[in-house]
Amino acid sequence: MARPSRAFTLIELLVVIAIIALLMAILMPALGRAKEQARDQACKGNLKTIGLGVLMYLQDTDFVMPNMYTRNVNITPPIPNDLGRSNGHLWWDSAGRPLRPYDDYSYWGIAYMDYVKEKKVFGCPAFRTYCEMIAKDMLYGGDPKLIFTSAYGVNGWLSAENTVRIPRHSEIVVSHDHVEPRFENGNAAGNSDSLFPSSNGINLTHYRQNGGRARWYRGIFRHNMTRRDEYQTGGSLNVLWLDDHVSTIQETNGEGVLKRWFDPLNKHP
């Protein structure tokens, strides 16, 4: 004799749903952390690849860094003004033609394309969250896809620098997670775009509260964020050093970050 089938009662269904909800509540944060860790590792891998391209470039140029058109003392005659060259996020002009390093709004990575080959290497998964805002603010037509592969800032003070003269390459910053394509105003108290403290004792003042680009701050320390405050993420950023190693710097007001990491020959008082 066949046993009659018995449907679930409402109480049983509710218990099952509650168990599933509890499991999801336990698993979702872990899945979120795993996803963030994967993005972080992808970013570090991209910076490592860029670093290899930088080393190959240096071998072909007698160890002289490319001209990034920074206001500095390495160019003859010196460049008196920032013309926007190698200081934008763009790889192409409005007609789709490839830009060159000396074009306005060009991205600094263009100088290394013979060695890195793939533009996507200059993209950071965590950067995409901020691309729409930056594209609008920078008058790129508001198209975030134009700057997906322009995720890292470059140390403008290494422009045209002979790296043979620089000691301790493992302590010299080439590039790191940033929203600014080229950082070079570390000493400007109210306009600093660099990680080390400016003359008022705080770094990145251009991106902090009341700064000109305060809305961009969360795009700097953009990995493993733990806070939702506009000017405090609790996160970190990844750094490429001149010897091609990559490391992490936790969010900081400048404590423990040295100016000589950016200006190794002390050319920028």
C-alpha cells in the first residue's frame, strides 16, 4: 500500500527560508571579501607588468625615464608650465586616433606601449567605480569607458630622470593607485596630490574636504575599504617601485611616507 505524500507545512517552509537567509547572511560578506581580494590581486599583477615594461624601456634609453612634461629641472630648456601633456587619462583623440605622449590630455602609459603592449594592463578593477565621475569632471564627454585603462598615477618628478644617479631603486615610487594621472604637487599645502605630507603636515589636500577634487578622494585608497566616510575609506592602495616590486600602503594622512620616495635627488624643495 502506497504511503500518501505529505506537503510541507507553512511552518516548515518558513523554517527552510529562515535557514537559507541565515546562510546567505553568513556567506555574502565572505564572498564580498573574496571578490575584493581578487580585484586587489589583479591590480597588483597589472602594476607588476607595467614595472617590467618600465625596466625594458630603461634598458633601451640608457636608463633615462621618459619625458612626462612635468615642470622640473631635468629638461633643457626647463618646462615653465604644465601643458597637460602626459597628464590626462586619454589614449585616443576624439577622432579615434592614438595620442602621443606630448599631446594634451594624453595618458602617461602611452610612453611604454612598445613594451607593455596591452592597454588593459593600465586598468584597475576597483578604479571603474569612479570613472564616470572623473570623465565628467575632466570634460571627456562623460564616457567612463574612455578611461577604464587609465587607473594609475605616475610620479611626475621622475620625468626625464637618469635612474643611474638614483640610489635604492626599491625605495623609489614609479606609480600607484590614484585618480590623478600624474602627481607632482607634493609641496603645495592646499593643492597636494602626493602621498607624503605637504608643508601643512597632511598629504593629498587637493582631494580632502574643501579641496578642489574632494569628490575623488575615495578613488585613491580604493582597495579593501572598510569605511563609508567621504574622506576616510579604511582601505589601501598599491604601489609600483622602481625595482619592479609592488607593495601596499594603508590609508594615511602622510605618516610614514617619505618625500625621498618621490624626489630621490631632492630637486623639488
